[in-house]
Amino acid sequence: MGITATSQKIIELVGGAGNINKVWHCMTRLRFDLVDKSKIRQADIKALPGVLGAQIQSDQFQIIIGPKVNEWYQAILPQVSPDADRPAAAGKARKGLISLFMDTVSGVFGPIVPAIAGAGMIKGLLAGLIALKVISASSDTVVVIDLIASGVFYFLPFFLAISAAKMFKTNEYLAAAVAACLMYPSLIDAAKALASHAPGAVDTIYFFNVVPVSVFNYASSVIPIIFSVLALSYIHRWVDRFMPDVLKTVFTPTLTLFIAALVALVVIGPMGIWLGKLLAWFIEGLFGISASFAGLVVGAIRPVAILTGMHHAMTPIALQNFTDRGYDMLMPMMFMANMAIAGATFAIWLHCKTRQEKSVVLSAAISALLGITEPALFGVLTRYKKAFIAATIASSLASAFIAFFGVRLYGYILSSIFSLPAYIGPYFVFALMGVAIALVLSFTLTMLLVRNKPSESAEQVVESEA
């Protein structure tokens, strides 16, 4: 069965196109917002070829595909109408704040992860080349490579604006225009002057000498633009509803942009900045208690967070840390978790009997080494609870170890074995030791705990809640 035929079957098994409010994807999962979840035939979906697992989490129905998820998404998209208004299910409860937050973060970040991951990998390799003195930090070559790698992060609000506009079903170009207001040089220059304590620097500028516009540098920011585009979606609908038809073409976008930009600059932007700082301060509070304690906690919850699809919640915090402090200590812990998952999966590979089974499990293990852990988690470790526990223990201890020695990153990069060059510097030896602990400990614990040889095909997946 090809992808097109399978995608048609998926639509049928989730209750048909009319039951789909919205469909999107992240790095490895198709995510559905459905009208009536009782229509899902989950067991039949899990049995489809190429499907690694399926579950309901955070009020989403998630189908785990793996690295080819975009091909599946492109096959499904023409068969549904993502912009169509669907009737609400009778008696359907309103989503909680956590569910709404997870829907928003996963929906906004999923499509732009390839750009972030690609730029992050280039950034990491550049850091390694400079640390190894392969190229000079002052060379023109570094300038060119850095602009390729850093452009995505500096102009991240534009990427988020486009993705959020699709998520919130509003005009993408108006969303980009709001991002442009937050990124305009006069505002960024004022923020830089304030940060450098330049003479005459101000922390607030006034609209009509009354309305205060706080001075912030929104480059690389996350939360302000997401919530600004959310506000834009409501403002656009409100303006369009009351605008006479003869004036809509010109005055609906004019009034929408003016109101949305002011709301973003005066209210949402500053609130988003402080909310992002609050999240970062919370994590910093864990480190304030003890760096090792923070590592134990983050390392322990990371595999479960990936399993439940809540791992995206850490991305805004890491990006905020890069913006505020110039470095982040969360992403190295994510790296340890991925290596622990890979180590446990390699141990299961040694247990496998059949050639087909070995091929599937080895592919999942290598994928985890490269930073994509869902195939290993859903295709292998959910079948072996003790292996999952082994990976969690190794992730927690390795994260505590690197946190104790202060291992940090200075730029976003995919948590892959190829990320190691980004750690070259004062903390490199501890990063290497952390990777060794994660891989060896998870592998060893799995070998000790999982003694029974697997007899069922590795392509089968049990309930992810197991």
C-alpha cells in the first residue's frame, strides 16, 4: 500500500474528512484536531504499514510516522480542507490551557523545525571548525557561514509569524507585517542603545505622547510573535465582519494591521518578553537549587515528554535562554536523552532474532543517534518497558552529570551525535563523558533488564501508554 492509499485510509479511520478540524505535523508525527474522537479506529490505524504508533495526547490525535512524516502530510492535505469551519461536537469540552499551549507550540514549531535544525547544525559545525582552528574566527569565510547559520534565528519572528498564521487561519502576509513592526531597525536600535547604556537611551517611546511602547529587542524572540499573530487572527475577523463589502479590499487590511501592530507593540510584545523570561527564570530556579538536581529532573522527564508530544514546550525556553544569556543548558540535556534512547535501542537490536527485526530496530537506533527519537521510542522502547526505564535512568544521570560541570550551548542545534563539534571548548570533555554515560549506561541497563528475546515483528507497536 503506497502513501497515497494509506493516507486515504487514515482519513477514513479518523472519521472522514468532515471529522477533521485541523491537521498539521511536527518532525515525526501527524497531529489531528478532531470533532469527535470517538470515531477514531486506533487499532486499525496502528496496523497500517509505515505507522509506528498512534495515541491521543493533549487533546490531539497523534500518528507517529517518523522522518517521512512530511510526505504523508502532503498526501493527506489535498484530501481535507484545513481552512473549512467544522461543526463542534455536541457537548465537546473546551480545551484546557495545557492542551491549547501544546497544540499551539507543536503546530507553530513543527513546520519550521527543518530550517531551525539545518541552521543550527551549520552553526554547530562552524563552532567546531573555529575551536579546532581549521578556519580563523576573523576570516571572511566565517562571516559568510555565520550569516547563513544565524539568519534564521535573528529573523525567527518572521518564520514564526508565517507558521502561526497558518495555525490560526489568518492572513500570512499581515502576520509577517506585524513581525516586521517588531523587527524594525528603529526599535531594535533603541533596544541596543538601552542595553549598552548609551547616552540618551530610553526604555519607552510614546505614541501621541500618551500610549507607551516599551523598548525591547524582538530579534530571535518566540512568545511575543506567536501571541501577536493569535491576536491578529481575531482582529482581522472582527474588522472584516463590520467593514462594508465595498471597503473591505483596502480598509480591512489597513485597519487590521494598524490595530494588530499597536496591540503587539504596546501589550502583547512586552508581556510575551516577560513571560518568556519567567519561563527561563523557572528553569534557572531549578539550577539555583542545584545544577545536578535540575539535570536529574529535566533528564528524567525528557523521554516521557517526547513520548507524550510535550517536548516542544522546552524549545521556547531554550531559545529565550539564547536571547537573554547567550547560552542554554537545557539543550545539552536533550542531547543526553537522545543518546540514552539510542543506547537502549542498540541493546534491543542485539536481542533481535530475525534479519527483518534487526533492520527495523537498527534503523530506529541510528535515527535516535541523529536526533530523531520517535521511531526508537514508539517502534521499539514502548514494547519493552524495562528498556524505556533504562533509557530514562541513563538520561537523568547523564543530564545531572553535565549540569554539574556546567555544560552549555551557545546556539540552537539539533540534539544529534553530529552536534558534538558545537561543544568544543571548555566543556567539551564533559559533554563527551556525558554522551558516553548516556550511551553505555542505557545500553548496559537494557542488556541486564531485558532478558527475553523478542518474538514479534519489530514493525508492530503496542499501546504507547504501556
